Amino acid sequence: MPLTFPNPCRSFDEARKAVRFLGHDGMFEVPFYVEAAALSRGAPTRTTEAACLLAFDAARNAIHEAATAAYAKGRRTIYVLTADDFR
């Protein structure tokens, strides 16, 4: 079964400075994080929780594409997407 993103929920993880979201591969949940730096595009003032969640929502399709590409490279416990994943 391909990776899907049926649940639109996302949350900000202050300790990781990243937005957490879930993908699903069949019945398995696959946790992903997108680093705040990847969402802020180099603007340090945009790394607040509210700014990161808004940026995530605006780029959701591109984030899901990057997550799918990262997942296709091999199975891991968690996936952390960085700015390099969006080039």
C-alpha cells in the first residue's frame, strides 16, 4: 500500500523545533517531522509555533511529496525533513 496522509492534524514540537505529522502505510502510522528552519526559509522570526503551523499548512502538498520521497528511500522509525528535502 502506498504512503497516504488521511489525517490533516499536525502539531508543533517545541523540543525539536519542528512540526510533527503522520503518514500511513496501510495500518501502520509513520511519524514525520519538518524542521522549523525548513519551514521558515531562513527567516528566524518565522520559527514560532504559529508561524510554523501556518507555513506547514501553506506548503502541505510539497511537504507530503517530500515525505513520500523520504519514505521511499527506506524504512525508518521516524523521518525528519530538512530544507535539503525541498530543493
